[in-house]
Amino acid sequence: MNKRDDDYLAQVRRHLRDSLTFWSNKSKPEREREVVRAFFRCLGVSFAESDLLVGQPEPVDVAALSCRFQVTEVLDACRQRHREYRQRLQDTEAAQSATELREPWSTPVPMSNSELNHTVASRLQNKTAHRDIDALVYMNLRGRFLLPLFEPEPFVDLGPLGWRSVSAVMVPYAVVLHVEAAAPVALRRAVGMPHMRWDRPDGWFEAGE
């Protein structure tokens, strides 16, 4: 193994060990805060780190500005993330060169606004809704990306689900899909259109002013 490979593999191993800690139960509040960061940044809502309040009374996960978010995630079917990272760490620890970590390329598949809407509705339909809570769905699907279509589409009416608002973040886009009259102003102003207001190539989830 050459020094370049050795340094690279050491870096990947550190990252995977940190990821195993991050995806543990004790890190759940910080994961939820990250989703809200990404949502606000994509939506173009200014905030400070001190605005993102975790440890709230149930069922609120993150209180931020005037929003009261309950955060949920859409993952690929049968995906077990902690096991996935543990297996990747084992593979990386056994690897002797960086080339052993290469994965086959698969072409990403676009998701329309309509499919996003239906997927969010499906994720929320079995959750207990609250008229004073804002549902925020993090779309974390491998090999998918949002392809906003700006012509009218047949959306599912999310009002009957019973939330004050329903939004989704699928970086680099944020979408407010439904609002009630009592929803926060920032969400009411953004409803109905995908927003991509973050002007950096990454950093959606990272802490920072």
C-alpha cells in the first residue's frame, strides 16, 4: 500500500466511525437539527444556530423561528443505515488499496414534484398528525434526485392528513407542499414551488451561522 492510499483509507475509516456514532440513537436530536438546517437553507430562510431548538416537549423535534417541526425520513425500502455503515467500515478496514472501495456506477433516476408529493403523503399517512405541528420529511433515497416540473401536476391533497404544514427537503431543493392558515409566514410564502436558494455546492447540513 502506498502512502496516498494509506492516508485516504485512514480518512475514510475515521469518517465511517464518526458516522456510526452520528447514526446512533443518542445523536437523533442533532440529525433532526441538520434536516431543519438543510430545509431552511434550500428554502432561503435566514436563521442562526441558536434558533434551532431541540429537546422540545413531544411531539416537537425541532422548534425553529415560529416553526414546530416533527421530522421524519424516507429511506430506500429495506435499507438499514447503521448496519450499512458498519459493513462499509468492515470493508474499509480490510481494504489494502483505495481501488477496492470503488462501487459500480448507476444512473440516477429523476423524481417529479408529483411523485415527491405522493411519497410524502404515503410516509405521513400512518403518523399521528397535530394541527399545531409542521411535518418535515427528509427524502434520503439513493440514486434519486428531484426534477422540478413547473407545469401543473395532479397533487395529493395533504390537508386531510391533519398537519399545520407539510414540507419536504431533498437537497438541493426544499418544497412546502401544504399549509394551513395558522402556519408560519415563511412557509405560507413558499408553498407550492420547489426552492433552491443555497448558493454553495455543499454544506446544507453543517452547523454555522
